[in-house]
Amino acid sequence: MIEITILLVVVVAAAAIGVVLQRRDGKLRESDTEAQDESARTGLLAAVGADNSGPAVLHFSADWCGPCDAVRRVVAGVTEELSGSPRPPLDIEVDIDSEPALAKELNVLSLPTTFVFDIEGRERFRISGVPKSADLRTALEPLTVG
């Protein structure tokens, strides 16, 4: 009987953790721009194409990541919609296996992870999981105005 009780407690705890993680997945979270050390990451970002020529959507992916295909489609769609803006956003995909130093600098703990950077290269938003098109567009639109 004790084994069944322990099993039930473990199943309930795992379900609760799953619900919490699922609610967080794909949510747009504002970044703390005050705490960022811009000089430490500038070179790493420039190496992957985030050169302050416009706002950028940087998304980490890997060949083995299934949900990364969905992120690729969402980001490409939103950046294409905003391509006629005064400051069109850049779509930068980074393979986490080939750029581990940048992933470490940006504290990427899971895939897919997407970042929105403003024109000065400051991290504005971070999205774990697959972003929603509307949320990503809402985050990018103010950054694309001239």
C-alpha cells in the first residue's frame, strides 16, 4: 500500500511540474536590460550577424531539435511581415552546437530559445519554447520604427 501511495505522490508532482513548465513555454518575457554587460557579448553577437544594423531576432537551434523547425517558421513569417519597416528586423539562427560560447553568455539552458535585441544590441525579450507569432510581432514592431 505504501508503494502505491508513493507512486501516486510522484505522479501528481510530475504532473504539476509539467503544467507549470507548459504554461511558461512560448511566453514572451522582458529582459532585465539594466543588469546586462553589453561589452562582454558584443563580439560574440557580431560574429553571428547581430551587428546593430537593426533589431534582431536571434534563435538558437540544433539539428536534433524538433520544435526548432516551428520557431524557424514563426520567426521567418514575422520578420517577412515587418520587412517593409524603416528598420526591418534581422532573422538570425544560431546552431547551439557550433556557438557554445554565445549560448553560455546568453544563459541558454534549453532549446528552442529566442531573443529579441534592439538596434543598440540590448536584449529586450527572451522566449523559451516556440513563440507565438502575435507576441513576437508585438515585441518587434516598436523596435522597427525609424
